[in-house]
Amino acid sequence: EMEGAIKTLTEEIAAIEAGITKLDKAVAEATEQRKQENAEYKDLKATDGTAKEVLLWAKNRLNKFYNPKLYKSTTTTSSPPALFQVSSVRRHKDAPPPPPETYGAYSSKSEESTGVIAMLDRLTADLDKEMAEAQREEELAQQAYAEMMAQSAKRRATDAQSLTQHESTKASLEQDLESSKEKKASTGKELMATMQYIKSLHGECDWLVQYYDVRKEARASERDSLMKAKAVLSGADFSLLQQHAAVPSA
């Protein structure tokens, strides 16, 4: 029974250890994935941020020529933000060149700027939307990761405690089993000695049973002889008394 319990505990211990190993692997993979996702988010945020700066810079430059009242004077260089190059647009101190003929000539400054600025506004809005969505996804991913880490830590602590209890119980059962084997061996030796003694007693009993009638007859004969001897002695005493009574006194 103890051996069966020890076997079961051994299997359970192996299962718990495998579960802890699997959990640790899942935590490591989730951590690596979270790092990658966070790096991608930061890269997207930086890229979109730079793109937005470029769009705002371009819009402000257009306003300088087409909507001077909306132009915001800056102390920075007239070049676009770093990491962004516009090779197809030549910079001029005067107004930009007219659009291609396929788009038709602008009829006024207002009409000329409306379409381009509206496009820049749409692109800026799209970038804001993308960055907001990316930030929301990053926050949700970080929250899910934090919850997973908390649950994993709690589960690992529970599994570790269970593992300790199982190992302690197994060690105790193994010790009891060893003691039981030693006790069984000692009891076996005592039993063999007892059986040997019983065997010797059985031999003596067999001898007593076998010669019981002979011994009984011998005791009866001995008793009869004693009775006869006692009777003889009693008769001798009586004869001596009679002889003493027959002798006359002087």
C-alpha cells in the first residue's frame, strides 16, 4: 500500500515539476513578446511623430504663402524635420511652383491651398488616429501582460508549495516503508525462532504421547509396589507387638 502511494506521489511530483517548467517557459516567451511589441510601439510612435511634424511643417509653410494669418513663425530652420527628405520639391523663397497641368490652374490663392492643406489635415488626423490606436493597444497589451505575470506568479507559488508538500509526504512514506521492511525482517527472524521452538516442543509432545501408556503402566506398577511394601511393613509391626505381649513378666 505504501509503495503504491509512493509511486503515485512520484508521478504527481513529476507532473508538478513539468507544469512549473512549462509555466516558466510561457512566462519567458510572453516577456520576450512584450518586449518586442513595446519596441515596435515605440518605433511606430517615433515614426508617426516625425511624420506628423513634417506634415505640420509643410502645412505651416503653405500657410506662409497662401494664408499668412495662419502662419506660425518659428526659430528653427526652414528645412523639414530630420529623417525626412523631400527630393521632389524644390525650396524657393517665393511661392511654390504651380501644380501639374492635369490638376488645372488654381484660380485663386484660397483655392490653391485648400486642397493641399485639407490633404495634410487628413494625413495628420490619420496619424493621430493610428498613434491613439497604437497607444490603446499598447496599454491593453501591457495590462494583459501584467495580469498574466500576476496569475503566473500566484500559480507558481501554489505549485511550489504543492511540490514541497508532495516531496515531504513521499520522504515520510519512504522512511516508514524502510522501517516497515526492517521491522518485517526482524519479525520474520523472531517468527522463525518461534517456529523452531514450537517444532522442538512438538517433538517432545510427540514423545510424551507416544510413551504415555508405558509411563502410565510404569507409574501404576510403581504405585502398586509401594502399596505392597507399605502393607508388609505394617504387618511386621503388628507381629512384633503380639510377640511382646506373649512374654511373661518376671
